[in-house]
Amino acid sequence: MALEFSQQFAARLRTLRQEHEWTQAELGKKVGVDGSVIRSYELKLHHPPLMTLQKLAQVFGVSVDFLLSGDSKPVDGFQDRELLDLFLKADLLHYTSKAALKQVIEGLIAVEQQRKAA
């Protein structure tokens, strides 16, 4: 069981890091560890402590459960953590700025839907 966990976690960590186009050093910096530590997780040499797992989950916008088992979905249904962070910040904008932002988003969605329909 531990070997299976280790292989799944290592593969999931590597996949998430590569999807974000981060080096091991870049990811390490984001979670407060050296890049060599990330490398050791990906090579199944070590398992991260709980605090590091929580930081990894936050950085990737997924749950700790997802990192460990792959069973749950990204936090709040967002796959793009940066987009989620922007929406959270946008919620603090003045209502007129929010209205303008909503129009921009609606326009982008309409263009994307037309593109997909074509």
C-alpha cells in the first residue's frame, strides 16, 4: 500500500508541476522547500510532511485528498488557481469595476462559444 501511494503521489506531483510549467526549484520556492526536496518526492525517496502537503495542495488549487488519492476535484471546481485568485481579488472591486469586468468575461465566453460552434 505504501509503495502504491508513493508511486501515485509522485506521478501526480510531477504531472501537476509540469502542467503548471514549473521547475522543481520553482515549485519548491512556492511551498518553502528546496527544489531537491521536490525532486526527492517525485523520485519516491521521501514523503512530504502534512504542512508541505497542505502547501502543495494550495499552490496547485487542489485538495490534499486529490494529491494523495486522485479522488477529489480541484478546489471550488477551479482548475486554474491563478484565475481563482483573480476572481477572489475582483470581488473586492467597486461595483462599477465589477460590472465592467463581468461584461468583459461574458464577451470572452461568447467568443469562445462561437469559436467552438464553428
